[in-house]
Amino acid sequence: MESFVTLKDVRKIYKMGEVEIRAADGIDFEIEKGEFAVVVGPSGAGKTTVLNILGGMDTATSGQVLIDGEDITKYKPKQLIGYRREDIGFVFQFYNLIPNLTALENVELALQICKEPLDAETVLREVGLEKRMKNFPAQLSGGEQQRVSIARALAKNPKLLLCDEPTGALDYNTGKAILKLLQDTCREKGMTVILITHNSAIAPMADRVIHIKNGKVSKIIQNDHPVPVETIEW
Amino acid sequence: MKKKALRKEFWMAVRKSKGRFFSIFFIVALGVAFFSGIRSSEPDMRISGDTYYDETNMMDLKVQGTMGLTEDDITALSKVEGVERVEGGYSVDAVTKIGQNEKVVHIQSDLPTINDISVSKGRMPETVDEILLDEDFMESSGYQIGDKIRFSSGTADEITDSLASEEYEIVGAGSSSCYISFERGSSLIGNGEIAGFAVVLPDAFSMDVYTEAYLLVEGAREETAYTDGYDERVKEVKERVEDIADARCEERLSQIREEADIEISDSEQELQEAREEADRQLAEAGQKISDSEKQLSDGRQQVVDGQEALASGKEEIDSRKGTLQEAKDQYESGMRELQTGKDELDAQRKSFQAKRDAAYDEFDRQEAILKENEEKLAQTAELIESGEAEIAKQEPKLEEARKSLEEGKEKLNAAKEIFLKEKEKAEAEIAEKEQEIQEGQEKLDELSRQIEEMERQIEENPDLSDILTPVLEDLKKQWKEGDEKLQDARQQIEEAKTQLKEKEEELNIQEAKLAEMEKTLESSERMLAEKKEQLADAKVQYQAGIEKLNAGKQALLDAKEEAEKGFAMGEAQIQEAEAKLQSAETQLMDAENQIISGEKLLSEAENLLAEKENQLSEAQQAILSGEKELAEGKEEYEKQKREAEEQFKEAEQKIADARAELDEIGLPTWYVSDRDILTEYTSYGENADRMRAIGEVFPELFFLVAALISLTTMTRMVEEERGQIGTLKALGYGKKSIAGKYLLYALLATLGGSVLGVLVGEKALPYIIIYSYRIMYTHLPHIVIPYQWSYAAMATAAALACTLLATLYACYKALAAQPAELMRPPSPKEGKRILLERIGFIWKHLSFIWKSTIRNLFRYKKRLFMTLAGIGGCMALMVVGFGLKDSIMCIGTLQYQELQVYDGMVYLSDTITDQEKADTKELLSDMKNVDGYAEADMRRVQVSANDQGDAESVYQCIVRDKDDISRFLVFRDRKSQETYELTDDGVILTEKMAKTLDVKKGDKIYLGAEGEEKKEVTVTDICENYMEHYVYMTENLYEEVYGAVPEYNTLLFDLKDNSQKKLDQTGEKILKQDGVMNVTYTNSIEDQLNTMLKSLNLVIVVLIISAGMLAFVVLYNLNNINITERRRELATLKVLGFYDNEVSSYVYRENILLTFLSILIGMGLGWILHRFVITTVEVDVVMFGRVINWQSYLYSALFTVAFSLFVNWVMYYKLKKIDMVESMKSVE
């Protein structure tokens, strides 16, 4: 079976005058549909570059990125926007909610541009925010804001959920709760989730762990028995 | 240099944020330029004026005495403390005629050093009969240098009472600092309006005392005109001059009295002498009258005699004329007959000529035919001859041929005979030979049988062969020989036969030849015979032709002879007729000569008679006129006598009056006035004040916006660098060093902007403003625009205060916080529910996107108010700019097309007689193009709100027909447009004056000519009016109030066709009327007004452009801030998959909403501001319109929208450039 996400020899090279910076230097990996994948690596290893390329925010210098069989490296800018619009749900480290929209409205904002969105209230209820829908971001805690952010991503009904250090700005317990939410979403809805973190302690909960170092994949671990989040500690 | 790093960071910050730095720089520059520029315009206007005044030594004080000023007065004035210089001068108002119009000219004497004239063309007058004219007047009147100009006094007095002569030569044109614009003041003569001034030498005046004295005040020159310093300095001296006035006046009075006494006694003396002289003259006249009477009666007798002689002469001539006429008739009938005779003869001659010509032509034709026939015959004869010759030649030849033929035949026959003989012989020989051959053959055949026999024997007996063989051989040999001989014989026969045959053939050929020859000969003979026959025929014909020809010739000759005979006869007849006519003509000629001489004689006689008659009628005429003269002379004599008596009586009365008057004469007065009596001097000062009024409103608003912009920008900067501030603080830098950076940043931008603003603004704006005022004040030569450091300092200080305080305020919050707090992202602005959300039914109907937009607007309140204030302010400025234009430009139309709807005005002279007035009115009602006219009395009077208060000047207009006047003048309320009727209850006052006096409907006002008692009237209505002030009243009211009948001095008229051409035509006709002083046209006043008001256009354009620039800077800056602040939010939207235009519209929606809100606010604000500005910039005699046209709102709004669109367009690219990676960054 063809993998759902495939990166083949993806390179991203920035030219700063004379100097070439190889942010991604031939990355290869595959992720199956419905998997919970974690991309781990130290700062500057190229995690974010991978994420940007996967999220359609940046284009690879060379190589192939196949999402559900489509090679997005060949997309034109406008197609890339469409890709972001329809296929990708993005969870930011700093939630990036629109401050003067309520939780519900923030979700609706994303739905406005989608073709087959889910119901905003339902999704919010699913992430456990049924009582806080009318609140503005500033009235929510960090974890709650991240839940809104996840709800916003999920409501678009994307093919792929990309999470950029979703627990980075959260405390331990909240972070765990968020990870649980993501894992549950993956398990229950069969959503493909790619989580990017520098925290390798999270790795055991993933189906697949991709280690990146110096712009290359150093190893890929297939985890046949991922552990529940609750059991992980860091 | 201990904080080198910090300093470096500062410069980097400036360089990195050029946009921000320059936005502060330019907004401050704009604000400062506008503030200091407009503010400086006021002092600059004054300085520009003052420079000119000082340059021309313009007077500070003017003293006028009601009885003039003497040399003693001048000396006394010069001794007053504080007076720098005094010069006495003369002046008089005189009337001159320009075409049909009378114009008033103020003639003044040239002062040595005060009120210098700026000569623009030609030179100053140098002799007493030279004059320099006002250059404006020169232009309007069309006079040229070198022209002569004539003056009259315009009153009953002679002009020579005040001027040495009536006529002057124009030697130059110039302007005076006393008259810097179009106004020249008013006069008591003419139409009351001085059209121009003129300068002559003092000696050109014939007055013995000065009319006025001009003073320069010590130290006044150093002060700037229109300032308090100047006013105080002059006022001080003015008071001192007024102090000596009384003493000087008394002195003057006693002097006058003395002079008068002497004059009166002189007069009495003169009267006595005159009386004696008159008596003597009357006596002489009586004598003359009786002489004349006698002469007249002699003359009458002579005339009667002459008339009789004349009558007889006339009869004689008439009878002579009768005879002459008969002779003439006869002559004429003879003449007619002669003519018919001549005509007939001519006709005959002509027909005869024609006939003869035809006959001759016929003869010629006949002759030609004959000649032709003859020629033809001659040709035939020739042919015959040549034919005969030919035949003759042929005949011998034929003969010869026949002969030779005959010979040939004979020869042939002979030859035949010989041949036949020979033949017979030859045939016999042949037969013989053949016999021989036959025999030979038989022998041969026998031989051959022997041979054959032998051969058979040989064969049967070969043995015998030997023996027989020789025999055989021999036999054979014999046979051979016989055969050969036979052969030869045969051949000989053959040959002979052949010879025979040849000979026969030869004969045959010859025979044939001969036969042929015979044939040809025969044909030749036949041809010859034919020819001969032909020839014979031709000869016969020819003979006949010749006979015919000869007969024709003969006939022609006969005919000619006969014709010629006929012609000769005709000619003789014609000649005879001619001779007859000739003699008839000669007779007639004689008759004519006789008639002519008769006529001549007769006309001579008639001439003589006419002459006589003339003489006679002249004589009669002379007698008649003599009689008339005599009668007149008698009457005149009586009249003179009476008049003389009367005059003497009058003179006596006068002397008595003079004595009485002298006793009554009052103390003269002095009027001491300063420059305020010069209307234009004052109005220029008022304009400067008005500029200050503008300067107090506009720049403030401008500045406010600029300050707000700086505040937002600096606040934004501090907020952006929050983290850095925290870091610096954490590192231990003091508050001062940290805040210093931002203060320095603001200081640098502000100072830079201020310097640029002052440098440009204080030069450019005053220049433009004074320049545009010079359209009105044409004679102001200088534009002096020094830097007004006080305003520069004020503007800079204000700008610095604004930006630095704003910076401090922005820093304050940041510096007060703990470093740790600073390094954390600021607690994000809370999203809040807004008021609108509580109004459920509106909120629910808004789309989601609009909800967010509206919440956004209220979230960034500072920005909201900034934008509203900024753009709204700019919009307001533009509305004011356009509105000013509307208000100013509308007044011409409103005043002259809606309120004063008449087309022209006729000013009547004060001295017009009733008859002349009636004639003028009749002319107006008779003219086809005049639709109607109304009578009015227009005079300047003083008006005040109470009987003591300050009086204002106003036109009092008394209307004769109050019901008809609505066709010419519309009284209405400006706001409600309700029209009023003029009633006998009270007056209608114009709006501006009502406001100046602060009177309302129903209030009382006080009216009266200057120096006269004021009368109280009630204001019944207040009407819309823009130019000048008027108080309208009815005739009845006037009579009631003043107790006198008004003297109507004006006719308002309305035309059916008011095109310029028709207007001029009508005006010209009216002007020709006696007693009409002047005609003015509403059209031309309107044009003039519009030209004048255009000077304000430039100021308005400056306003609009500046406002536009401001709007642009504000919009750009605010948008820039908006985008920078929301960079993260916008990046997130992009990550979520918003297209570029969706992201832009997310931002634009707010901008558009803000722009529209601002426009609405700007409209309101503009309306209020416009109101304020319009009332402050108004000139005294003018009221500007109060209405802003809707177009002005539209244009301002469009400009604002355009700026907004442009800025949004620029922003689109900024938005596009936002990097999505921003969304990943942590919150600063």
C-alpha cells in the first residue's frame, strides 16, 4: 500500500550570499494513514523546515512530497493556498487565535473558507470546551486556547493535522492533556497527526518516531505498541 | 562614550525604521510649515505694506481746515512736538468727461517729500499746465501720455476758482501709496465716486490758502504700520496737533473778517460806477432805434417799384417762348421726316446692292463652268490627235508584215513541190532495193537449205564430214557474205526512209509557223480597224462639244450686258434720292441754328429776370428782419433797463447780506486725521487681521493631527521594542538612557521636520498669500517675507512638546514595568463585546466578517480615534477649502442675478431739471428693449443702532413705487427664502449690517446724512444681501421721517435682452440724455467682482492641497501601523489558507469603514469650521455666502476616498510580503 505521506530526498537550501545553508539535506520518510507520527530533533535540526514544507508554507528546493498521492512540491502559490485551506489543519505553538473573536468565532473563521467543514460547536464540544464557546481568547487559559486552536484545525476536516510544538507554551499537566486530546483524535477519528517537538520523551506515544539531525533523518522507529499519554513522564 | 553600544543601536534604529522616522519628520514638517507659514502671513503682509509706505514717505497725519490753512498754520504745525515734517498742499475734486460719462478726479498738488508718487510711465509734471494721472484711471479712461485732459468743477462754481487752468497735458502715470487698490474714495460732486487721482504742481492751483497739510511723525517710520507701536506713536502727536487747532482757527477767523470788510467796501464802490455806466449806455441805445425806423420805410418804397418792372418783363418773355416753341416743333417734324427718308434710301440701296452681288456671283459661276468644259474639250482633241498618230505608225508595219508572210508562203509552196518530186524518186529507189533484198533473201534461204542438208549428211555420214566439211564451210561463208550484203541493203533503205520523213516534218513545221504569223497579223489588223472607228466617233463628239461651248459663251455675254444695263439705271436712281435728302438736311440744319440762338437769347433774358427777383426778395427779407430787429431791440432795451435796475438792487442786497453774513460767520474747524481715512490702507490691515483669523483655525487643526500621528507612531515604536527595553533594563541600564533613545529619536525627527517646515513654510505660504492679495492691492510693489522667528520657535516648540510628551508617555508605561514582565509578551488585548452586540437585531444581521471588522475597530480604539480625527480633519479642511470657494464665488451670482435683478442703473445729475428728468423717463419707457424702470433715491447715510453709538455707512435707498420694486429688487430671507414686501411701517435692512449693528426685526435704527441729525426708524425685515449695505424705505416713510420729498437720483432699469451689445446700445442712448450723469451695468459689476474675488482662489488651492497631503500622510501612517501591529494575525490567516485578496479585504474592510465614518465626521466638522472661517474672513462691505455646495462635499469625499484607495493599493503589496513564518514566532 502506498503511504499517506511520503517525503523523498527533500532538500531545502537557503543561499545567504556565498554561504549555503542546508536546512533539509535529503529527508526521506513515510507515514501511513491514521498514524500518530512524531518528528523529534534538537533545535536547528530542520524540524520546522519539514513542517513548513509539509504545511505548504514553504517549498522544497528539490525532492518530492507526496500527500495522498499528490506531489505538492509542484504546486503553484495559489494551489498551495488551496492546499492549506482544504487539506491541512495547523496547530501553533502559541495558539494564534484572533484575539477579538470568541472561541466559537475563531473556529468559524476557519470554517468560512472550507468546503466541507464540521460543525463548529460540535468540534468545540469534542475538545471539551462546551462551556467556553462564547469566551474571548484572553479569557481562556493556555490549555483552553490550545484546545480552541485544535478545534479550529479539526473543524476544517483536514487530511493532515500538523502540530508545531503544541505543548511548548503549556505547563506539564496541560501539555499532557493536549497530547491526550491529539492522540485520542488520531485513534478515534483515524486522523493522521504529525507532531513536531524537541521533547523526545513524547516519542513512546507515537506510532512512528522520526528522528532528525542536521537536516537528515537519523532514524525512524516504528512503534507497534504505543503507550497511552498518561504513562509518559518527562 | 561610555554608552557607545547604545548609541550605535540608536543610529541603527533610525536607519532601520526610515519609514517611521520620515513619517514623523514629514508630518511635523507639514504641521510646522502650515502653522508658521499661515501665521507669518499676517506680519509679512504688514511688513510688505509698511515697506512701501516708508519708501514713499506716506503721511502719518493729515490736517484739513474748513477755511483752509495758511502759511502761519503750517509753521505752527511744524512747531508741534513730535512732528518731523509738515507740508501744505492743495486738492480739489473736479469732473472730466470720458466719452459720455462724467468721472470725478481728485486733483492734488505734488508734495515735496511726503506721499511720493511712484511714476510708472512718463514723468512728474514740471510746468503748471502738466499733469500726472492715476495709472488705473489712465487705463480705464483710455488717456495716453501727451493727451490733454479738461476739467470742470461739477458744481455751479467755475473750475478756475480753484485751478489755474481748465486743461492740462498728461505727462505721466503713476500710483500712490495712499491708493493701493481700486478704491479712490468718495466725493461730493459727480456720481460721488472718485475715479482716480491726478497730480499737478502747487502753482497750478489758484487758491490762496492750502486746503490741507500732511505731517510725518517722528519715530513713526521706525514702527511697522498697523501695529500698536505705530498707532500709539501717531495718536500721541495727533492729540497734540488737535490741541493747537482751536487757537489757529480763531486766528484764521479774524483774518477772514478783515479781508471781507475790505472786499465789501470795494463792492459798494463798484456798484456806484456800474450804475452810471448803465445810464449812459441806455441813452445811446434809444437814439439808435429811431434811426433804424426811418431807414426801413425808404427801403419799403423801393421794393414796390422793383416788383412792377419785374412783372412786365416776365410777360414779354412768356410770349417769346411761345413762338420759339412752334419753330421747334416744326424743326422736329422735319427732322423726323428726313430720318425716315434716309432710312428708306438706305433700305433701297441695300437691296439693290444685294441683287447686284447675286447676279455677279451667278455670272462668275457660269463662266467657271464654261472654262471647265473648254478644258475638257482641249483634252479630248489631244487624245484624238495622238490616236491618229498611232494608227498612222501602225499601218505601214502591218503592210510589211503581210508582205513577208506572202513571201514565206510562196517559198514554202516551192519547197513542197521539190520535196514531192524527191519523194517519188526516193520511193522508187526504195522499192527497187527492196526487190533486190527479196531476191537476196531467197538466195540466202536456199543457201541455208543447202547448209542444213549438208549438216544432216554430215551427221548421217560422219565419214563424209572430212570431205563435206570444207564444203560446208564454204557454203556457210557464202551465206554469211550474202546475209551481210542484205543487211547493208536493208540499212540503206531504212536510212533513206528516215531522210524522207525528216524532210517532211521540216516542211510541216514551217507551214505551221506561217499559219501562226497569219493569225497574229489578222488580229492586229482587226484592232487597228477598231481604233480607227473609235477615233472617228470621238472626232464627231468633239465637234459637237465645241459647238455647244461656243453657244454657251455667247449666251453668257448677252446676259452680262443686259444686267449691267439694269444696274446702271438703279444706281442713277439712288444717287438722285440722295441728292434730295442732302438738300433737305441742309435746310433743317439752318432751322436748328436759328432755334438755338433764339433759346439763348430767351434764357439770358430769364436769368436777368431771376436776378432781379432775388434782389427784390432779399430786399424784402432785409426789411422784415430789420423790422424784427427793431422790435427786439426795443424789447431788449426795455429788458436791459429793467434788469439793470434789478441787478443793482440785488447787488445792494448782496452787499447787505455779506455784511450780515460776516457778522454771523462761525469759527472754522480743523479735521485732524491719521492714515485711517485711507480706506485701502485700512482694508489691507483688515485683510492681514483676517489672515490671522485663518491662521488661528487652520494650522491648529493641522498641528493637532500631526501631534496625534507622532503620538501613535512613538507609542508603537516603544511597544515594538518592549522586549529590548526589558533586556536593557535587566542589564542594568538606567531609565534615562533607555528613554533617551526614544526621546532623541523623536527629537531628531521633530527638529528636522520643524526646520524644513519653517524654511519652506514661512517663505512659500506668505509669498503665495501676499501674491494673491496683490491681485486686489495692485499697487503694492513689494513682497517682504522675513522669517518670523517667533512663529518658527512657537511651532517648533509646540511640535517638540507634542512628540516628546507623546514619547515620554509611551515610555513611561514601559519603564515602570519590571524587566521580567517586559520580556514576557504583553497580555494580549482582550477581545470585548461591543455596544452594538447588545442591539441584537442589527448584530445578528451582520455577516460574521463584518462582526469581526467592527469589533476590530473598537478593539484598537486609539487607532480608531486617530483615524477619525486625522482623516476627518483632512476632510474638514478640504470641505472648508471648497466651501470657501463656493461662498466667495457665489456672491456675484446671488447678488446680481437673484437679488438685484435689474440690468442697469442710471444716475441722474443733482442739477437735473424736471423737464430733463421727465424726458429721460419717457425715453426709457419708449425704448423697445427696456422692460421697465423704477425710480429710487440712493444716498450714503450713516446708520447706528442708537443715537450715540458708532455710525456705519450704508446706502439709503428710497423707492418711489413700493409695489413695482419687486421686479428690480428681491427682498428675501436667506434661510427660509421667504420674500418680504416693503411697507410704510419701517425699513428693510440688509443682513450683514443688521449683524454688525446687532439689530433684529422690530428694533429701531438711526439714520441720517453725515453731520446731520439722526432720524429713528423701525426695521421691519432683514434681507439677504452680499455686496454693500442697504437700507430700503418707501417714499411715504421718508416723508414722514425726514419731513421732505425725496429727490430721486437713480433709475433702475430692466432689459428684455440683456446681452452686452444691447446693454451698451441702450446705455449709450440713455447717456445722451441731458441730466444723465452715468449708467452702470449689473453685468460689469458682477464681472469686476468675480475678478477681484479670484485672488482668494489661490489661498483656497493651498488649503486643499495641504489638506490632501495631510490626509495622505495620515492614512499611510495609520495603515502602516495597523499592518505592523497585526502582522501575526495576518500571517495566521495566511497559514489558515486565506487567499491574498481575502487577507487584504480583511484589513481593507476596516479601512473603508473608517474612511466613510471619517468622511461623515469631516463633513460635519467642515461645516462648522467653514461657518467660523467665513465670518472671520469677510470684508466689511461684503457678506460671503453661507452655503457649501453639495459638490464640494462630494469632491472632498472623493479626494479622501482616492487617497484612501491609493494608500490601500500601496498596502496591498505590504500585505503580500508578510511572511507566514511570522505566525510561528513567539509573541513579543
